[in-house]
Amino acid sequence: MGPGAILPGATLGIFGGGQLGRMTAMAARTLGYHVLALDPDAACAARGVVDRCLCAAFDDPEAAAELGRAADVVTLEIERVARHSLEAAARHAPVRPGAAVLAVVQDRAVQKDWLAQHGFPVGPWRRADSAQELAEAAAALGACFAKVRTGGYDGRGQARLGVGEPTGPVWQALGQRPLVVEQALALAAELSVLVARSPAGQTVVYPPAMNHHVDRVLDWSVLPGPLPEQTAEEAMDMARAIATALAVEGLLAVELFLTTQGRLLVNELAPRPHNTFHGTQLACLTDQFEQLVRAVCGLPLGAVAPVRPAAIVNLLGDLWLPAPDGQGGGPDYVAALQVEGVRLHLYGKGPPRPGRKMGHLSAVGSTPQEALDRVLRARARLARHPAPPPLAEVPPAR
């Protein structure tokens, strides 16, 4: 145990009360901590599992200061917290990760510049602060993705542009906001690596997860990803180096692209628990949520080596809505849970709507493919859903 550890019985404050805050709070309570959350939604997912929920905006410094005064340490489950709110809380309790980390990751252009300046590889990209600059960027890069520089998640605030496609409608659809424009790459796989780092500098790294997206929203993830050993080691080394250079206290998820030429490129950073590592709840002795609590409280970090493969699939609000023909009575939980090795995780959110993450299914197997097969079969029993292709061989990184 490091010096100044914040021991069970103390109070953890969390900026954000969504599903990540909910699951972090549940892990903290298991360890014996009290938990407070701050969220603008009075009916947020974490409300039922925390001691107290402050209903306030993430840019409300007075509410942030109240969170800091009531907590012994503060962390976050969402990046969209104003810097002045982080600083207001930090006047009363340690905030981990702090405002300096958020200053890098909140703006995609700043993040990419920081990565390049520190020697971490990123794909070709350009800024676009006007309709003209978007047109010029698309002409230079070819097929590309336009993304708002700040905010935007789960596919929101993004648009794909094909070669020669008019850019004006995209500029309008994305709110005429400053953008980053990223060249579309030929990918063999999408990966993510999760790093936990304590205030004393102790670091542990989970092996890479392999991820599959539909309409730029995570559909499924499997841990450990079936990757060549060289690729996995390179990805873990890169993620560890990024977390160290950023001096993260807490968690850092590093999203990576593996190109068909075998190159690893950094996509984005997230200093919080990550959807692609929900599988740690079944695969690892220490899941990502307990690890976050350990890291920010200065406790020894837990074991990260998977003891068995696990896979997760997201459950979007579409599953709760009637089919176009008016049929359907909601998900069939009983049928899904009849699949061996499957668990159901619901987030306690309000009314379902298309694209809203309402929960996930997880499953274990003797191999990553078996875990994925089980969880996809369980989701198919919840409702009719197209199954993605099986895991594919990927080339080693070079």
C-alpha cells in the first residue's frame, strides 16, 4: 500500500452518473467505500447505487466544489467535465485523473498533436474550422471521417465522406463546428488497451481487446483479442508509454487501429472505464471498475491477466422497441440466459430509444471465439439481430 492511501470507509466522488459511474460505484461499495455522483440527469443510471447524487451540470463549479468537499478523492466516468469544475473540486480533494489530462484528451485536435509530439503514431488527418477547410481536407485525404473536435460519442458528431462526395451537407449536419478530418484506413482490426496507473506510478496493463463496430458504435468486444503475440505486446507497450507520458492517475483506454499493412496507429484516448473492457468483469480477477477505485485511492493494483476469455455485446434501445410490423414485446431475458456461460447487465436507464446503450450481455468460453459465439447467440435470443462475421486472422504489427 502506497503512502497516503485512501482506505475503505472513505468517500469516492464521481463526475458522471451513467452506466460507467454506476458500475464504478458498485465496485467501490463492494470495497467498502461511500460514493457520491454528480450528473445533470436526476434519473441517471448511478442514482440507485450511490449514497448521494448531486444533480448539476458538468460546468457548474459550485456543484463541483460541493462534490470535492464531500469526497476524499474524486474521479470521473465521462470526459465532458469543464476544466474549471475539475479545478473547483481539486481545491478540496484530489481529482484523479486531473485537469491536465482532460486538457489533452477533450479536444481531438489537441490530442492528436500531443500524440504526434510525443512520438506516438496517428493516421493522416487535418483540422477543418470552416466549410472551405473541410472541402480542402476531404480533397487531400480522399475517403475520410469528419469528427467534431469536442464532444461526440457512440458515433454522434461524426460523418463519413466518400471520395468526391459534397462536403457542405456534412459541415451543416455537424453543426458548423471545428472538426478533425481523418483519412479512412484499410484496417485488419480495431483494438483497445486499458492501463491503470496509481498516484505512486504503479502501472498495470490489460491485454488488448478486439472490437467490432456497427455505424461507428461498439457492437461487440472480445478479451483477450486473438492477436499475434508481437502485436499484443507492441500495443500494450504503446499504451503504457502514453499513460506514463500523460501522468494519468486512474485509467486510460487507448483505442488503436491495426492496418492491413500491420501498422498500429492510435485512434483516441479515454481517461476512464471503457465499453470495450466490460469483459474484465468475467475474464479477470480485477475488473476495470475495481481497478479504477484501487488506482485513484492509492491501493495496490489488482491482477489483470485474463483467467478465461470473455466477450460482450451491447444492448441498444432498439431491442426494446416494437418491430416495424408492430410485433415484439421487449427482450426475452429468459431465452438469452439459457445460453451457458452468459450474464445479463442492465444499466437502470430510463425509456429506451434507438442507439441508446441500455445494457450488455457477457459470456465466457474456452476460447475467444467460443465466448463470442455464446454472447451473440444469447443476443439473438433477445431479439432478431444480424450476427457479425467470426473472428478473423490479423497480420502481426510491424
